[in-house]
Amino acid sequence: MNRILARVAAGSFAVLLCTAALLAQANERVVYVSAFDENTRAPIKGLGVSDFVIREDGAAREVLRVTPATSPMAVAILVDNTQAATNHIADIRRALQSFIKALNGVGPVSIIGVADRPTILRDYTTDQKQLRDGGDRVFAMPGSGATLLDAVFEISRGLQKREEDRAAMVIVTTENIEFSPRHYQEVLEALARGGAQLHAVVMNTPAGTALNDPARNRAHVLDVGPKASGGTRTDILSSQAFEVKLQELAAILKSQHRLVYARPQTLIPPEKIEVSAAKPGIVAAGGPARGQALR
């Protein structure tokens, strides 16, 4: 009996040693986080380790360091240039020009139209003149419909080949009739693989009440995509509000924090990373650095 108890005790001790070793060999992981005032959406800078909460599959992780994010951020702007946007295109183009100017210094920016099929109006560049010229090419295409889900899918695949460790995809659109046949699940999976934080500024219109499958897939991506990727969604009632909301978003993107946190060595990788603010009145949203697999 004493020999059996000794073996049980030795086995338990070995398990404890292994557990302690796993905890001691914690990996450092990086997330990029935006923090802003809940009411004014003004960005909040200079936050520290005690201001953020990181959870993996519901388990709290220790935040080790917080610094301003300084690495280049690829920004893909998906803009509504369909026939349905005709009456709003002047406001969209003006807002886009203002947004491009405000993003100066963030990183390479691209502009993609979503009418009929995803079309690159300006490939990734930091040249402000080229970007402004690309913005000037945004016109409503007669007889065209939206292929927003195709655009999110294809741009996400393209981002997988880029080297920047952070990226944002910004959708500027009216509620529209969707012509892409893609299911929301394949679009969201592509978004996750591309590693971009999805931000959507959506002008509500009657088209948003459509109940067919493409409309449901589009609505699901615009609802779940920003939450799952660590981005934001803003709804507006007038196209004149595009400029103000995109200015707010530019300020938020330019004031991101780089958080380093500890993850214990585990055999099962986490499925979900959640970022939140420790203080009321502050919204924190973000996601893992790109190229950093969940392992």
C-alpha cells in the first residue's frame, strides 16, 4: 500500500512540475489595439498595462508591455461606386479624399471599387498624389451592382502575401443590393487569414432590409466581421456624415497601441482572443499582429 501511495504521489508531483514548467515557459504575443472614448470616439493615447484586459478563450492573460504602435499598417479602402450610390458619390469622394490625407504616414494605402467586380483604383502606395488621383477615379458605374463580399475575400487573400504586421480594411458603403454569391463563412475565414481589422462605415438605406441569401450574407459579414477582427462598425443616416466618421476612424487608426502579453505553453491553441478596456467609458478593440499564428 505504501508503495502504491508513493507512486501516486510521485505521479502527481510530476504533473505539477510539468504544469509549472509550461506556465514558466510563457510565449510573448502581440496585439494591436485601438482605444477611444465611448461617446465622442476621440482616440485615447498613452494607456498602460493596467488599462487593458486580454482574454484567450475566456482566460485572462497578463499584459506585459504597452507602447505606441509605430510599424507600417497596410490599409485597404473598399468604396461603394455602384449605381445605387449615384446620389451620394460626391459626398463619398469628398470623404475619401479627406480620409486619404488624414492617413498620411500610417502606411501603404489602396483603393478598391466594388461595382460589378472588385477593381483596384489605386494599388498600395504611400504617395499622397497617387492616392488622391485614385480617389478622383471613384464614380458611380451605371447599371452596376455591389460585389462587396468578393472584394473582402480577394483583398484578404492579397493581404496574406504582404509583410506589414498590422493591417486594416475600411469599407465605405451605402446599404446595397449584393450580387456576390459568396457565403459569409468563407468571407469571414478569408478575413481572419488575411489578418486585417475590418472597419465599416455604412449608410443605412431601404436596400438593407432585403431578405435574400446574398443580403443575409452581406449583413452577417458587416455585423460579425468588425467584431471578430477587432475593428469597428459605424452606421450613418446621411452621406454627408461619411467625411466626419472617416476622420474619426483615421485618428483612431493613427493612435493604436502595441500590447505584448504572456500566453502559457499549452497543447491546445486558443480559438478566440478578446481585447477590452479595464475602465468604463473607454472602448478597446484589436487583434493579433499579422503573421503571428495562434499556436
